Amino acid sequence: MKVLAGDLEPDSGAVVRPEKTSVLRQDQYAFEEHRVLDAVVVGNHKLGAP
């Protein structure tokens, strides 16, 4: 996956991707110290609005 995302070069050969390729980076530990409900509210502005 890192080769496909462009983070690593292949050991051999070539990787051909469409010019417009998107990668969603995820960090499962980013909100580890927060309650799930608080993390959801941060990601949804309508829920966090007064």
C-alpha cells in the first residue's frame, strides 16, 4: 500500500497509477485520549454548534 500511495519506491519494476489518485491517511491513535463521543463531535460541526 505504501508503494501504491507513493510513500515508498518499488524494489524493482514500475508502478503506474492514474494521475488523479487520492489516499486517505488514517491514524487510529490520534484521538486515543478522548472519549468516542468527543471525537465524533470534533468531526461534525453541526453537532458541536451551540
